[in-house]
Amino acid sequence: MQVVAFSTPRNPRWRWRIVNYAGEVIEESRETFVTIASAVAQGTKRLAQMNVVDNSQPVRTFRSTAHLRGR
């Protein structure tokens, strides 16, 4: 799992989000942080508290074009 930080133009303060390797949001902070570093640090702390194992499969972005070569 990964901890990411984000902000929006509407609310420029930072929040953290825990995302699994399939790209699904597991948890998101309600509180906001002044710096990206503080948001990531708090999200990392929360991830450690959760103590979960990510068994998801990463999304495959590569798609073979072998089916097009026989034309």
C-alpha cells in the first residue's frame, strides 16, 4: 500500500490518502495539513496502525498487440 498526499484548488491544504496497488482508496484523512511532508507522515503513521496486508493485484497498463500482427 502507498500513502499519497493531495490538495485541491478549492482547499489548498494537504490531506493524505492510503491506496492499495490496484489503485483503490482504502482510507482518507478528514483533517488537513499545512505541508505535504506532515500529511504523508501522518498517513504513514495511520498505515502502520492499520497493520493490513495488500493482496490486491496491480492494474495492468500494458496490453499486448499480438492479436493485430496476424492481419
